[in-house]
Amino acid sequence: MTNDAYDEIAKRYEAELRGVIPSLLAWWERIAENNQGGTSRELRWPMGPCSHPRFIEIFRRYYLEIQAENEKNESDEEAVEAAPITDDMWGAESAEDEEGAYVNPNGVLLAEMISKDSKLKDFLGFFVFIPVDPGEY
């Protein structure tokens, strides 16, 4: 990521994630023996401890925050594109070109965290979820 806003989001997410993992792993161990109606925890909670609603809420909140930052950057980019092009702009690249690029929320919240260390990889490895913004519907 190149934009400071995305880096800040990732840092806050990682701190919150690391803070909640111990309690979610403890929850996962507590339900190991609980077969509700003959259903094992793996069938009831197929993504493992990251199936817990608390983690899904955290993930969703940061996902939507990254989406909002992407939308802000997109509107900033549209304003730049609407500006008149002058001869001195040809061939010139700026840091703004890279900063305005779309950032994939799953890349920040999953792929980057999984690559950081094995504890995060073990926790996030089976997580499959794409949040829906209720404001859109």
C-alpha cells in the first residue's frame, strides 16, 4: 500500500485483530465438545474461530472503511481528470498517480496479515467473507 490512510487502517485492524484472537481461540476450544444436534463445531462454524460474529464485525468494519477510502480516492481522481491538460503535463508522473490507485480490502485485511506471521495465517486461513454495505441497498 502506498497511501498513509490505508496504512493507518491496516495498523488499527492488526492491533484490534491481535487483541481479539486470544478470546476467539478460547471460545473455539470451549465449543470443541459441544455437538448441537449431532453437529460438530467444524460443520456449524466452517471457517474455524474466525467464524465468530465478533471477528466478522471487525473485518466488516475495516473492509467498509477501506472501500470508503477507495471511493474518496476515486472522486479525487475524477476531479484531477476533469482538469484541463496542458503541454507541460505530458510525460510527467507524480506520487499522486500511485496513491489514488484502488486498494483491494481483502488484500489489506487478509493477504497482508497472513503474510506477516504464522499465527495470523492460522487464524485467517479459512476466512471467506465479503461484506455488504447496508447503505447500498
